[in-house]
Amino acid sequence: MTEFYECTVIDVTDNFDKKRIPLSAKQRGDIAKIFPYYGAQSIIDYVDDYLFDGEYILVAEDGENLNSQNSNVCNLVNGKFWVNNHAHIIRAKEGYNTKYLYYYLNLINFKPFVTGSAQPKLTKDNLNSIPLTIHCENYQNKIAKMLDDLDKKIALNNKINAELEAMAKLIYDYWFVQFDFPDANGKPYKSSGGKMIYNEALKREIPDGWGDFKLSTILKSNYSSIGKDDCFDEIQYLDTGSLTKNIIEGTERIKPAQDKIPSRARRIIKKNDILYSTVRPNLCHYGIVKNPLDNMIGSTGFVQLSSKISSISNDLVYIFLTSSWVTERLHQIAALAVSAYPSISPNDILDLNIALPESLGGMGSINSKFDTIYSKISLNQKENQKLSELRDWLLPMLMNGQVTVNDS
């Protein structure tokens, strides 16, 4: 029979809040971007130094998510990183398992321990006072391993996807940056002496027979939103923080008949849609959705983009939009925005120019290459969705003893 022990957070964790140091946007502005800089819920920037090195749990200290818990209040962080004063930082004491406590704490209803209405806050004292009913150390280790094995498989799929995406970007670079696509003789065009012509709009040479295309001429934006006549039994909501570099961390299942729908849940996500967050482009909250979930709804914090020309694939445009120079360009625009956060508008994306062959009919072979790669990525994403659902189904039952872990 599984043994349980009553305790509080302070009994089983060490708190490192005194080591936190907030840095202003100005302080972070001109430094090398090496180590993650965490806020209440996630990475908000990168900095040139670190405060912590190891495995820790970050618990949001403030923010609306403490009440809604639309996403995890706690994050498990490994390695070297910096934390501002909007997240508590804790680690398991000797004899307890940090990963186990991370999984356990994300099952907690934090609302009774939150103060403030305009700005919900979880004080250090209130965090420390939260009661826990935990397993013995040996069983903590077993549960943590089972759940962590699922997360490791998800991470492996994400790593494979990153390698596939790097391959797609390499192909794109050969074709559309170096212009060494196969010429009529199968040789690399530019390296083999192919004719190049200076393009004023792009401020560079491009192959003869190519031109500059403003994205507004080939893309449609925010074209599919929930209307007053739309009716759903359930939606799967994707917010901007849950999509980073084409990795979907998870969606929120919402039943409109009984749950409050976030006001930003408006974009009806369609096959092959590109989603690009309008806030802080340097955080890379973007992705391409090859096979959306049933009734998948995105936040209005995304620009939703799709090609309106069949001969130009969304995959190709997605690679262009996620190239480092485009990200930096949009980051510069966002930094000048007159708004609460550094942000861009759909037009900032649609005003960008891309180099493409003037005769688009011959794009089939390259479109096919990209589609093959991103379809493989999509299959791994689907597997990750199933693994995440299995983990989330097991988690509460492992913690309350309904499901046990064998010794084998």
C-alpha cells in the first residue's frame, strides 16, 4: 500500500528568492543574448550572465494565470539561467525529489492562496504554507521517472523536429539566399555563373528572371475568425506562449457551455496556417500548423497567415518569416511600437519583400521537398500531443494513489 505524508511547501523545499535580480529592458537591451531570462511564466529575454545553475522549480509570483491556471503555474528549469522578481525559485530539500514536486505543484489549485484582485499575487509566505500530501522518497522517484520518461520522449521528438527544420532551412538557404538552386544543367545556378541582376527593393543581386514580391501580394492574414453564428461543443485553445519555434507545448480544452472562453480565443486555425505572435518577435512564438486539432482556436495575439497563391507553399513563406534577419527586423519594429509591450502589426509582416522566380509555375519540386519535411514534423507533433494527454491523464491518479508504479 502506498504511504502518504502530510507537509507544507516550506517543509520540503528550499527557497532562493533572495538571489533574484530583476533587469530592466534597458539593461537587457545591449547585452549578448546567451542565457534565458525568466519572468513569471516563461522566458522573456536572454542575457549575458546567469544567477542559477542546476534544476529548480519556478513558481509564478503574480499574474492572471495564478487564478485561471490556463497554463502551468510552475516551470521546471535546468541549466544556467537568470530570474527576475516575478517568479519564486525553489528546489527540493534532501530526501525529496524536485521533479516530483514540480509535477505535484502543477496540480494545486493556487487560487485560495492568491491575494489581490487587480494584480493577483502569490506571496512567499502563502506559497510556503500550501499543504501537500506526498509519497515517500522512493515512490517520489518512481513517479517522477515515469512522468519524466514521457517528457523526455516529447523532448526527443522536438529535437528531431528541430533537426528536420534545420534541414529545410538549409535547403531554403541554398535556393533563396545563395541562389544555388539547380540550373538547366543541374548545376548550382549562381556558383556556375548564372546571371544576377541588382534589385532595388531588396538591395541585393537576385537571379535573372526573379523578382521581389511583397508578402501582401501572396499572403492573406487573419482570414478565419469565430463569428456570432459559430457554435462549438469544445474548442482547443492555443495561446501565444504555448507555441515557440514550431513547438506546441499544449492547448487548453474549453467547453463553451460551461467554461469561460478567453476573449482572445478568436482565430479558427486551418491546415497549413502560419501563426506569428505580434508581441516580442525575438521570443520566437511562431509555428506552422500542418494538421490542426479538431476545433483548434488561436489567440488574437497571433497573426494568422496563409498563401493565397497555390504555387507558393506556406512552408516556404514560413521559413522566410523565421529567418534570423526577418526576426531581427520585426524585433526592431516592435521596439519602436507605442504600446504596453514591444509589438508588431499584421502589416509589418505583409510589407516585407521576398525574392521569388517571376514565373511561379516551376516551384513544384521545392514545394514538395518542404512539404515532405514539415509533414514529418507534423507527425511527431501529433505523437507529442498524445504523449502529453497520457501524461496529463496519469498525473493526478499517480499523485492520489489511484494508479501505482510497479517495482519492475
